[in-house]
Amino acid sequence: MNDGVSRREFIKYSLATGALLAAGEGILNGAMAQAARGITEVDRLTIWVLTDNYYDTTRPDVKNTKRYRSKSGKSIHAEHGVAFYVETLVNGKASTCMFDFGLDPVGVLSNIALLGIDIGKTNAFGLSHGHFDHYTSAVDILKQNWPGLTSGTPFYVGGEAFARRYALRPGAAEPTDLGQLQQADIEALGLRIVEVKNPVEIVPGAYFTGNIERITAYEKVPKGMLIKRGEKLEHDTFPGEQALFFKVKGKGLVVLSGCAHAGIVNTVKQVQKSADTNKVHAIMGGFHLVNAKPEVIQSTVADIKAMRPDLIVPAHCTGFEAVVAFSRAMPEEFVLNTAGTQYIFPA
């Protein structure tokens, strides 16, 4: 060797370096394995759809569903909004959380009563993002159940959840004011606001995603989505939007999205990265493909299909065309969601 190191010494140093690199790789793999072990697996997961855009009392139960059946004078309310109630069972202990709140408090509260859910026993609340079809019913639901709520119960949000938002709708000259949820109204009820940037377990086995990395080239927030920052209206890319995820023992990941402005493919990829597993059992919720271009819907369906989920349950803002596209591309995995449906994992 030109630098004065003998061949024998070079080999010795190379072997030592290789051992160090192998050890480093082992440490890294060990850390990743530890992270994976750190995800609490749920023995049983139950998700109630408290409200959604669509209801059909005659829709038959399939796979993991138990649908609410209307009776004389008793029917589920549907709306342009979404709200979920979740129960996890871990080592024999049940924990509950509410994720999003819907638009019409009268309708959502009626659904809660019909489904027999006691919101006063909820262990945590969460909001996916600050749009009125997700937050408007929050204060009324919390007020009605205030006597049963524990002071300091956490209310999880992402960044800018309490910002004022607008939408410049097709053909409109001026943006529509979408309002804002007031942080003070939530705190006045004794709840504790927790802002999330990284994945966090909000109740045993239920995780907020943290901020979602944007990976795909085609999942873009429309320019008409606006947010007020200071005195300016700016393009809203929803950097703080959150989804929920779970790891069901023996089945894999369940991803629950409010709206997926960040992109449902990006959302699932974020969950796979956080949980250190590619096994996806179910993808549910709003996919925000309403009015999307056909090529965007096609790309989304193709990428979701490649993830090979056992169930795909598009809801809320997914849009008719995208729902049909999923049903045709994934007929065995597809479940048509209806408001008032209870999903149980494993079935």
C-alpha cells in the first residue's frame, strides 16, 4: 500500500471496520425492532361511525360490520360531516376516544344516543383538522356530557387546528368563510389541549400519526383551500392534519382518516413507517378525492391496492367517483360505509 500500511494490517483494519459497521447496523435494527415492539397491539378494536355522508338502513352486514337498523321513529342521521368513536381492548382493559365531531350537533347527539354510547366516559378526544364538518358539533357534544367528563381529559389536535379557514369554490369570486373552532371554548369545559407533531399514543393502542410527510407526486391540496395567517389568506396545505392508527394483534394496521388532505396514500405510508410494518389490515375514512381528476383517483386506487389491505372503507369526502373506482378495483376488500355502522377487528 502506498501509505505505508501493510496488506495484513489493511485486512485487519477492514475486518475491524466491517465488524463496527455490522454492529452499528445491528444496533439500528435493534432500535427499529424496539420501536416496533413499542407499538401497543390491541386485542380488539371497535370503531363506531357516529355520522357520515350516507345512510342506508337496508344495507346488509358484511365482514367486520354491524349496521344500525332504523325503527319506527328512530333513524340514523347522515350529513356532510364525519365523527368516530373508538374502543380499544388491551390486556383485558378497555379505553375509549372520540375522533372528529361532525357538523350538526342535534343529528350527531341523536346518533350517539341511538348507538348507546356514553361520551361522558371517554378517555381522550381528537380532532383531525380545523374544518367545520369535523369540529362544529364538538362544543355541544362536550357540554351535554360535561358532568361525566374528567377534568383535564386530553383533547388532541395538530398544528393550526384552531385557525380560521376559507374555501374558494368553483365559479365563486370570493372565498367562503369556513369559520374556526375556538380553543377557549374547549378549555372552558375543563379539557386539556395537546398539540401533536409526532406520533403519540392517545389511549392504549390508539395513535395520532403526527405530521404526515408528503411523498407522492399527485396528492396535492387544491389551491382553493385557504387559511388565515395573520392578516393574509394563504394556500392551506394542512401541515398539522392528523389521522388515527392502530395495530390489531394478528391482523396488522388499521388506519382511520378524517379527511386525508395530506393524501390517503401519504397517510398510510406515514403509519407504516411509524409502526415499522407494511402489513395493512384496513384503511377507513375520508380520502378527500371528491372532484379529483380521474388520473389522481386512478393513481390513488392503484397505490392503495398495491398495499394489499384486507378492507378498504372509503367514506365522507372520498367522492362518488372514487368510491366506485375502489369498489371496482378491490371488490373483495371494499365495504360501503354507512353512518351508524360499527366495525369490529378482528371480526
